Amino acid sequence: MASKLIDKYFREAHLPHIWCPGCGHGVLMRDVAQAVENLGLDKDKVVLVSGIGCSSRAAGYMDFNTMHTTHGRALAFATGIKMAHPELEVIVIMGDGDASAIGGNHLIHAARRNIGITAIVFNNDIYGMTGGQYSPTTPYGEKGTTAPYGNIDRPFDIPKVAEAAGATYTARGTAYDARLTTKLIEEGIRHKGFSIIECASICPTYYGRKNKKGSAVDMYTWQKENSIPAAKAKDMTPEELEGKLVVGELSRSEFPELTEQYQKIIDKFQK
Amino acid sequence: MAAKKQLVINTKWCKGCGVCAAFCPRGVLALKGEKIQAVQPESCIRCGLCELRCPDYAIYLVEEEDA
């Protein structure tokens, strides 16, 4: 018993998913399905690769060609798939720890190479599955199991890191604004080179409780009230943007896509 | 004429987070115990925001003939 979208793109025998009540990941996973539906892609030509952590469960629930890989290495596996089969639409779902800590090196090099993969980061600002340890995106001063007195590190801005490393499309959506996030994922999939969409999720169980953020509803409301469209953010000072979520398309640039360049080398020797 | 849409709740998948009820523009939904219920179904405008926001795919709209 489920909607048409869920029927079409999910392995219903594995639902309901294991994510906690109110978790933003469920909403974001639906956004991925909706984006694929809107683009009219053949789901047998879509590959979904995930790493380890709460987010990685998506590869088990979604009914594409799926691969649940090792921690932080989703992009490495995805690179192999895309190089071998450039005609496939390769989507990678990672968590914040997965993408920017354990897999940080894979992230910057996938971006640098501009390989035609769509990376989607379910960022809940914490390691949820293992019990709430702080991650590279936990805001400064916030608490985690391993930061009981507050985090003393500055957080990564994942889209900025990816852009600096060479990603040709970067964007940020939220679990609250499902329509915007779906549109950004669609754009990311349509984009030829390496695209990354950071999706601000919510973790009411660990991040929320540790930092007294209230219920899941409170956390979605916070996202709603603190999201600033990228176009508006351009005219704001860093002080005004402190603690806000800049959402929408953040950057776009041109560079030849990796598998196309590689094919040109192959063609050269086949003449 | 377009078929009328009907609201469906799958209580087996509902985890009782209350997100759909909180963001429903017409106050149609409320938690009863640990599950969501349409307490004012006549007010529903079939906007689909509940379906968009439910993290568990437990609430959605269907075309009436498919229901």
C-alpha cells in the first residue's frame, strides 16, 4: 500500500525504512525518486551507489541498479561504474561524514576530474548511525557525543569545498523544501560534469536532542525560517549569513567531462 | 473532468512524527496515540503537502478510481 511514486521506485518489502521518526532522509530519498521520475529516466539505466551511515540505507530501499559500498568510498566505486559504462546515469548518495571526512579525498578528486556523476549528500550534521559523534559539518560550538562541551572545529561548507576542487555544478537544498530540492537534484542529474547537491537533513534523535533543537517539526520549521535563496544571499554580508542555510544553485561552470575525454583517447587509437 | 483525489493513510508505515499534521494548511490531520489520523477530512484541499513531507511515505493522495 503506497503511492505510485513509491510503488515504482522503491523495494516495498524493505519499507518502512529504519530511519527514526521525523528523520529528513526519508523526505530526501523521495526527492531523488521524484527527480528521476520528472526527468523520465529509464530506471534500469540508473545506478545508485551509497557508502556507510544512515544515508547509505537508501541503496537498499530504492529500486535502481544499486550498490552499497564501504565507508567514504561510494564515489570511488561510482567512478569505476561510470568509466566502464558512461551511458549509465550514476547517482551517489552519501552522508556528511561519508562525503567529507572518510571520503573527503574521493570527493575532491571526483570533483577535480569532473566525472559525470551526481553526488547527493544527506547532511544531518552528525554521525547518526553510530550514536551522535560530531562530523566535519557539525556547526562550531554545537554538541555531539564526542564534543560534550561543544565542537571546537569549524564546519566544512561542502558545496564550496567541491566547487574549489572543480565541481561544475553545486547546489544546496533542504529536507523542508522538497520541491526546491527535487528541482536541484534534477538539474544535477541533467548537468554533464560532476554535480553535487548538499541536502540539509534533520536528525531529531541525535543532533536534535544533543543540541536541544526540539522536535522534528521544530527542526523543519528552523530550516524553513533560516533558508536564504542564493540570489538574495549575494547581497548579504557574511555576518548576516551566519548560521543560515544558503539554498538553491550555488555555482555552475564549464569543463570537459571525464568519460568523454577518455573516449576521445580511445578513439584516437582505434583509427 | 479530472478525477477527485483521495487521502490515504498507511498506519503501518506511520511513525507518528507529526510532521504532516504540523504543516497541513487546513488542520486536517492530528496524532491519535502514535499514529496520524484525518480528524477533519472535509477540510482537505488535496494540496499534497503531507505526501511531500512525510518521511515514511505513510500518507498520500490517489486518484479516486485507483483507490
